[in-house]
Amino acid sequence: MPHKVNLLSWREEQRERHKKRFLTNMVFGVLVAAGLQWLAGYYIDYQQSRQRSRIEQLHDHVAVLDKKIEQLSEVESKHSSILTKLAKVEELQHSRNKTTEFMNLMPQLVPHGVYVDKIKMNGTELEMAGISDSTARLATMLDNFENSEFIADVEMHSIVHGDKRFGRKFQSFSMSFYFIASDSEAVDQSVTVAEEEKHG
């Protein structure tokens, strides 16, 4: 006697199992995809955060460097100002020394009877004006200036007779020359020799 087998329930159960497996795999795949996406987003956020931190550090470092550069610029400006002031002081000191040297040399160059009214000094160029009681004394003074190793380019610009001073008549003069002395000891020695010769 043949047996009848009902396969409908087995097929239905198999279909349900496949459906559940598919749903499970799909949910698992969605969860894995979501997890991977979250991990990728977290990694990107982490990298961006690190990059922002580095950029902030670089900005801070640049700000520190800018401040140091500004301070260096201020120091350089002060240094330049100090050097300028020192140069002016040295120039004034050098000019003062030249004036002293020239005034030490004057007694040797200007003979008795010649009176200096004005001396104008512009660097190494000098203009001098005064009076003399005779032409001979002016000639002597001119020779002294021309023969001095510390004087150059002597020019007598004018000699005017009949200038009345102190109830007497004098000859007024004006002249210019260059003072080239640079060794104060040499000038002092020259003046000392001239004084010794005068008193000797």
C-alpha cells in the first residue's frame, strides 16, 4: 500500500528559515555598515581634531615668533639710535678737539699787533677777521699761516685801511684757510717750541 508524504510543511519551514536567515544577515550587514560608517566618522573627526590642534599650535608659535621679531626690531631701532647718538658725540668731541688744537696754535701764527675779532669754523674750513696796526704785521701773519704745516689754502680776502678803533687807525682784514692738524701732541709741541724760541 503506497504511503502519502506531505512536503508542504517542510517546504514552508525551510522557506521561513531562509527568510529569517536573510533578515538576520541583512540586519547584521546594516549594523556592520553603520558601525563602519561610525568608525570612519570618528576617525575623520579625530584626524580633524588633531589637525586643528596642530594649526592652533602653529598659530601660537607664529605669534610668539612675531612678538620676538617685533622685540628684535625695537632693539635694532634702539641700537641704531644709540649708534647715531654716539657718532654725533664723537663728531662733537672731534670738533671740540680741533677747536682746542687751533686755539693752541693761534699764538704761534698771530703776531703782536694783530687783533682777531671773529673766527668762524665750518669743519676744517675757517674764516678769520680782525685788525692790525701795520701792513708789516699782516705780512708776517700771512707768512706764518702759509708756512705752517697745519694750515692750507690761505687766502687774504680784504685789507681795509683807516679803520678807527680806540682812538687810532688800524687796518681791518678778512681771510680764510683750512686747518689740517690731526695730531694734538704735534700742535702742542710746535706751540711749545715757538714759545721757547720767543722767550729764548
